Amino acid sequence: MNIFKLCQTCSGTVLRRCIQTSSTRHVELTSVRYPDVKRGNYGSVRDSDLATFERLLPGRVLTDSLDGYNTDWLKTCRGASQVVLRPKSTEEVSAILKYCNEKKLAVVPQGGNTGLVGGSVSVFDEIVISTQLMNNIISLDEISGTLVCQAGCVLASLEDYLSNHKLTIPVDLGAKGSCHIGGNVATNAGGVRLLRYGSLHGNVLGLEAVLANGEVVDCLSTLRKDNTGYDLKQLFIGSEGTLGIITAVSLNCPQKPEAVSVAFLGISSILNIWSMRERIAEGLMHDGYCYKYDVSLPLQSFYGLVEAMRERMGTMVTRVIGYGHVGDGNLHLNLTSPEYSTEVMDKIEPFLYDWVANHKGSISAEHGLGFKKKNFIYHSKSKSAVRLMKDIKHTFDPNMILNPYKVLPDF
């Protein structure tokens, strides 16, 4: 089951979303639910591979109790990975990928595992590379507001640290108590501060990433202006771990606001306000199964999709609700039913994506494509654009070991 932990921090109470690995709810294997997806021509982990990983990461190779790493937060995707690797440094990530590339062992990078499109868990038996132990703050320039940290730093922890220096982080989202900044950058996460501070494409000053062959790409600049050659960091932002594993980031952190506007609601405590904001997603899952969508739409069409889906689905689903970020046109559409139903899914897709495309929207506003949306990319991108994306993928990762079955379509 999903649980929330209340943690006292220097800036107040943070509701931390956690995954309890001993979930009583059975989650069908992704490979079973999606039988048309076939395992690629990858190697399988052998005892000799485990021995090598143990030599590279003494005491940080996990082979037992991996449910929490194999299952996504929504409990809609479950892989069958047999090993989780937990590096502490860029050098260790480099050594892992160099070895896996040579052996053609597929890997899936994983941060806080709070993604909602199946992008952070294995589809078959890919090796999970977790950034949980890469959680060091490297430096902070208080004058320029430039923070450099490892990719595994939890977003809420960075916010607390910056608050002590009268700074804030330009991204904030519901999973802040457990998501990692590297995952935020890899998915180009949006959140409630995007309208004020802009996207991570503008707030990431630099990053460090490791390619599939183990080569380290050092673009960890802290400069606001650096107009020399191609801006390579932009390729990794939003690439969802398919081009390289982000190991460190440099962020532009604005001054913390001196004033905050407060709305008073008729509820029993301030804590309940936070709970209402953060627990909508969890609450919906009490209906059984949640079909979750994240789209961008022109404001004149913003709520029309909710109405269209209510009319289309009728009594096939328990409820259809929409909420999100009106200021930037980002709608979170949720449909629930007692359990997963192929009939319901076929009624939703591709109708929903067709509706969004016909109203000149995007099928993913901030959650990314991951595994679930990859084959619908043509609803938002042209064939020539997708061809170029595939060319870039083959250049960066010719053996296709990095987060396979994600982002790019099968055709």
C-alpha cells in the first residue's frame, strides 16, 4: 500500500510519499499486461556478473526484496529485475555502464521512483541503477544562487537546505518528499512553480551524465551565460534516462520570497490543507485502479476533455475528474474503476489522445512519455522529429541498453 510519512523540517512539515515494499495489492507484470512488447536481444544477469558488480560496489548490490524497485508508485507497472545496483559516485556509474554495455545488459535508471508513466521501473529484467546513495550537496554559491549537487538528492531536502540560505529551488511538486533532483531533470518535471520560475530547461545551468559506454559527459557549468557550441545539457533534460544517466546537476536557485499569500479553508487543521493538496492522487487509488493522464491544452479547451470523457465513459468507470495548473494549461485527468480493465482502457485510448491532438494540445505536459505513452508520440511530434530523436538515441546508445522500451515508439 502507499503510505505517507510526516517529517518535521526546518521549513515546516513535509508529507513524504513512500512505497511500502510489502504491498498486499497484486500488480500484474508489465510483460504480461502488454503481451505485444517483446524482450530485446539483451544478455541475462549471471553469477559472474553479480561478482563483478559486487567488486565494483561492495555491499551495495541488492538481489532480495526488490518489489519496491520493480513496481511503480501507481501500482500499474511491475518489472522483474533481479538486481539493484546502488552507486555512490559518477565513477561507479561509469564503471557499471561500461561493463553492462560490453555485456549488452539492459539497465533502467531509477531515482525516487515517483514517476507516473512507467518510466522508472523495468519492463522485463533490466538491471536497476538506483541513485539513492548519490545524495551529496557539492557546493552552493550564495551570491549567485548556484547549487551543485548529486542526482540522488531528494527535492524536499534541497529546499530545506536552500531555505537556510534564503534561497529556494525553482521546481516544486507533490512528490517532493521522495523524488530525486536527477529524476526531476531527466523527466523535465514541471510542478507548481513553473509559471513563476520557468521550466528546468532554463533553470539547469549544467549537468554531468554518463553515456551507455561509460564515458562521462561533463557539462557541469555554473555560468548563467555560456554560448560555446551546442548546449548539450538540453538533450539530457527530459530524455528520461534513454541517452545517459544524470549524476550531478547545477541549478539556478532564486531568492526565497519574502511574502507568501495564504488562503484560509474551512477545515480542521493546517496539516489537512497540505494533505488535501498532496493526497489527491493517493485518494483516487482507493477506488481500485486509476487511469492517469497528464496533458497540455489551450485554455479555451482546458476542461472540455473532462466533460468529453465523462460523456464517453458513462458508467464504465467510477469517476472522471480533472485538476492541474490552469496558468500553464496543464490538466491532470484521472479515471478510476474497481480494477484494471482492458475494455475500459480501449475505450479511453486512443480517443483521449486523438481529442488532445485535435485541440492542438500535447499528450504529456510534465510526466513524460515513459513506457505507457511512447507509441502515442506522433500525436504531438512529427515523423521527421521522431526520426531525428531515434538517430540521436542510436548515436548515444548504439546497443540500446539505456532504459529500453521507453520514450521512443516501436514503429
